[in-house]
Amino acid sequence: MSKEHFLFWAHIDSQVSWTQWWPEFSKEHSLAESSLVERFYSEETNWAQVEDALRSINLFSKHKVILVLGCERLFKKAKDQDPELFKKLSKGPYPIILQSSEAPPTNWPFRSWSLQTEEHNRTDDRTVFRWIDAVQVGNLHLALQELERSSVQDVHPLVLIQLITRHYRMGRLIQHALEKRLSEQEIAKCLKLPIFVIQKWKRQGNLSRRAWAEVFDRLFKAEFELKSGGDIWCLRKLSFDLIELRKSKKDKERWQASRPKPHYTSSLFETKLWQVAPSFF
């Protein structure tokens, strides 16, 4: 990609999630798949922030792309600012994509791109459930990826916390029912759940009461943070914490399984202990 092509106008409807058109756009313009996408929303940002992002260096990724979503408002502001603004942006070290539901101005001197197919207008309603499943199985990378897709599809964070809380409450009921030796069919009938949900929880193994208390305590704190003005970062941290709780349980079980069993030798003290009847007899 040459220097003069570092500024794009992407004509895409605002209802289309950026995750739906970004793979096609990056492939067409030979952008690295590992590129870090730094997103800005026009309602919350200004051109000074975009310029700062253009000058900043990211230590975790060699390639960075700056994406400004809904740039119409910022573009109108730019007319009253430095006339050389877009020229400076086009010569920066990172590509800048200005996404807008409107077509580019007739005198737009830089490259433009539009989404032709209408099939991208559909939103994926399963992203929330894939996020919850990824958290349950301990796949942090997939969980954060699906959480990001849910956020760009304008799924409210409180909806996400309510769904994952319901998921764990149902899991607690399923575990309790399995401990009481109820059959999968009985549990499915009582809780009005498909069999595969019960089987999924069964494969995960049981959590102790203490672990369940930690799970629900963490869910309560995340909901409180969101209702106190928190954003999607609360759910990212929640995903990490829930996976760590599950991982710590598995690590403890693995350690106990590998721990050598103590070898007891017969002694006078041990003999006397065995002769004492337990108090509940």
C-alpha cells in the first residue's frame, strides 16, 4: 500500500457491524490480519484524539489501523479547522478508515470504498451465547472475541450480564439436581431446558459451594459496576475472572491427583485412634 492510500472513506450503513465488513475490507487492501484496530466513535471523540493515535506506538502489535465510525459529524467539524488536516492524516504511519453511512463528498481527493452486498446487514444473534460458552469452557481468546462482536452490535452490557448470570444460576440448579441423582430427562422437564445444556454442565464437573459463592459474588460485582456507569471493560474483566476460577479448580484437582498418598506405618498411637468410636455412632 502506497503512502497516498493511507486514508479511506468507507461508505457503509451504520447498522452494519464493523466485524462483518472488516475482513473483506482488510483482505481487499492487503492489511495484515494481526493488525490492531483502534476504534473511535464520532459521538465520543475529536480529530485531536485521532491525530494522537496516529502518532502513538503500540508495543504489542507491529501493525495498527485507525477506524473512525460514523465520521459524518467529525467531517462537518473538520471544514472549520485546518484545511490541511486530511493531507496530514493521509501521510501518517497507519491507515485511517473513515466509516460513514453517507457517500464521500464529490471533491474527496482520497480513496473510497463501499460495501456492495446486502447480506452483511444481518446481525449475528448467537454471539452472546458463544461468549458465554467460551467463558464456561475456559477459552479466553474466543470469549473476548465474541464479547467484542456483541458490543459492536449494540447489545447493551446489562443484557449480557443478565444472560450470563442466568446461565450460571441454571448451572447451579443442574449441578444440585445431578447430585440428588435426578435423571437428565427429569431435569430437562423441570427446568424446561434441552438435554444438551444439562450434558454440557455435566461434562464440566462439579464446583464446590465455595467456588459457586465466588462465581455469584463476581457476577454481582460486575452488575454493580455496570449499573454504576461501567462499560464493556467490566465484562472483559468478568470473563477473565470466571475463567480463572474454573482454571484454579482444575489445577487444584490435578495437584491433588498427582500428590503422593502418605504411607502410614502401624504404631501404638494409630492403634489407639482406631479403637475410639466416632462420636456420631
